[in-house]
Amino acid sequence: MRTVWVLGDQLNRSIGALADATPATHRVLLVRSGAKARSRPWHRQRLHLYLTAMERFAAELRDEGFEVDLRDAPDFASGLAAHRAAAAPEEVLVTEPNSRAARRLTAELDCTTVRSDQFLCHHEDFAAWATTRPGRLRMEDFYRWQRVRLGVLMDGDEPCGGVWNLDADNREPPPRDGRSWPDAPVFAPDDLDRRVADGLPSGTVGAAPLGLWPTSRAQALERLEVFIDQGLPRFGPHEDAMLAAEWKLAHSVLSSSMNLGLLHPAEVVEAAEVAYRDGRVPLASAEGFVRQVIGWREYVWGLWWLWESEWDGWNELGADRPLPPAFTSAGRPDGPDGTDRPDDPATHMACVANVLGHVDDHAYAHHIERLMVLGNLCLLTGVRPGELNDWMWERFVDGAEWVMSPNVVGMTLHADGGRMATKPYAAGGAYIKRMSDHCRGCRYDPGRRTGEDACPFTTLYWDFLARHEERFRGNGRMRNQMAGLRRLSDLPEVRARAAEVLARLDAGTL
């Protein structure tokens, strides 16, 4: 018999090497590597999700009749070696891994690789598409190409509603009343959840798992159904908004399920389109969500492999500061399960403290909190790309190498020199005030750039532009910002204040 080795982020019966496997002709191997589990300070909920989901998937395959070897081993190589010694498979098949390291390892271990269809656009097909694009690659071009070739939200040859992109309709600030938002189903922990949680290695961080993240296909499908019925109708207009007391608003929180294979992006997109065509969801919400899945997610996947050898080395802005201590300290003073946090928060910047609290509590923050609060702070201060990349990979439940490197190195920190985005996503306190309620009661004033009560984001924004004035002077999309910098009469005072802010940020007293 052959063995299909299923990796921990490929938990789908219908993809790659497992798609055509039968209990009569194939065994299944899953290896949980102790070295991998101890390799980083993973968030508890992230590590619990991976380990538990693998065990539940193994049980599902056994119920189907497969002989399954779920093996806890010191490392992946020894796990495979032990399986080969015990089962003597004729051949070991593996679906194309989703990381460079896993691809190298499976090749070294003499595994037969089967092309993956876990994504809607294979990275080789993306690379072929990229050769047809003269000049700079643009996500919008890729997204429209995806819409046409996949037939998603299309009426014949035209996009539904006659418009490709309704992003301009989806940038409203949060409602003044805060509004109530749909709940994500919580799955009551069972004996398996408790056993895995109790066995997590030392060095993990963050709040304990509370049943928030789907660890089986059945749970993931339930989460999808609830989102389509309750979240998607309200998703569009406020998808860029931020609220201190609301960690997800109407976001789907389906990314971890797709990244592990519990859901396939095709079925997620189909569910959204059916809801739109049934009249249950407005086009702006359906289109905005579809753009995230078949546009941005798949674009990031394609770019990761297109420039795979370069992401680790890019640091075009010369960023050389360490990650702020606040990122590895406690976030908000009170946790979701009633546990007490330190009375002194990691930072007095309310937006940063609140978002770090979301990460600590849930191993998650939505895309604007990642980009415009945590990422923006690291961009403005010049944090080394590798440090922020590692931290987000470790802390976020949907973190993966292919996800984080393009989003952090390219989109967030502009360390790729503008290959992903034509301008850096830098912003001062005014943006955060407009798109959130974080500034209410904060000790810092987003309207001030100097003085003790000046918002650090506002101060650091102008300092960032001044530091990189020569680089951005010729950037047409930065024309207004650079003109504003030239009109700044108190720039020396701003830059002096910025030096104070950076010193206090490093000392953990900001």
C-alpha cells in the first residue's frame, strides 16, 4: 500500500494526494512534530488549533475506513522514518507543501509530490499570468482576471452590477453607537481540547483556547453558515472600521479554517455568491468579501512563490529598530474570560493597547488593525521587517509563512521598495481617530504633533516622511504628503519630539 502524508495545513479530504486515495489502496500519515511545536513562542490558541485539528482529521479518516498513523514525533523526519519502519509503504505521497522548508524536507525524504489544488490559482499559473503583465503587478488586475476565469460574481462577460470593485463603498467609520455585531460560534471544549491544551509546551503565550477557532470541518462549516447569514450582510460598509470593545465586527474569521484546509476557498466564495443572488446580501458586501478571498489572499499566495527567494532579504527602507517591548507584554487590562491583566498596560497608546489585547485574547486582529495600528507603528518607527514578520507569524491564528511575509514585508513595511504597493501605508493619528473609537479617553491627542500629550502616531508620521523625504519626493502618490511636510513650520520640534517618543517606546514607557 501507499502512504499519503498529510501535513498540518492540508486537512482536506478532496485536495492533492488525498483526493483519489481509498482505504483499500492507501494509508494516511500525520506527524505532529515536537520540534516544530517548541520552535517559537506560539500563541496557545494557534498551536492548540493545529494540534487538535490534526487529531480530529485523523479520526474522520478512520471513520471513513482508512488506516491512519497519527504520530507524535521529535521531528517530521523521524516521524516519517518510524512510519516507514512500521508500515513499509510502497511509496509516500505528499501534496505540494505550502512552505519552502516543507518542500525541501519532503524532497530530501524521497516523497512523491502531487500538485496541490488547495488554492484557486496555483502559483505556477500565477507566475504565468505575471509574465503577461507589463510593468508593475497590480492586485486589481489579478482580481479581475480571477473573477472572469472563475466566473465569480459575473453576469455573462460583465461584473455583477456593472462595477468590478466597490471598495469606495466599504470605508465607513464605525457607527457612533458602536452597534451590535454578530457573534462567532464558540465550540464547547471537549476532552480532546482539554488534553491538547494541557499538553502544550512551555513558552507558549496568550490566552488559553476557549473554543473560538474551528478544529474540524463540521465546526468550520458551521462558522461559514453563521457568517453568511449574520455577518456578510453587514460586512461591507464597516470592514475598515475598528472598535476597542469589538475584536472582529462583521469579519468572517474564516481565514484559519481556509489556511488549514478545513474549508476550501471555492466553497466559501460560492456561499457568498449564492447569498447575493438570493437577495440576502448586498453586492458591496459580497464583492468586498470575494475580493479578499479570490483577490488579495490568492495574490499574496502567488507573490510569495513568485519572489520566494527574496522576501527574507528585503529591507529597502533600512529599518533597524527592534520590535517594541509592548508587543511582547500584556495588552488590555482585562481579559475576555474575566482574568485580570496587569493594571499598568503595555502602552498608554490606547489603539495599540487595545489591538494587542485582541491578539492576546484571540490570537487575531482584523486586517486594518494589523495594517494601520500595529504595522503602521512599526513602519513609522523603522522596526526590522524580520522581527515583525516573526511576531505576527507566531501570534496570529491564521499566520503562515506565505501569508505574513508579503503582507508584512511588502504591504505593511514597504520593505520591498514598492513592489506590492506603490506607496507606504503610513498614517498619523487622524486616520485612527476617523476609523475607530480608540482615541476616546486616550491620554494622547491625535490632533497634536508636539508636546507631552501629542499622539505618537502623529509625531512619528511626520518624522517618517522627513527621514525618507528623498526617496518619496518623486512618488506621485505621495505628492500631497510631501507638500504637507514642506509646509510644516515646526518640523525641528516634531523631530525632536519623535526622538523622545522612540526612546520611550524602546523603554516601554510610552
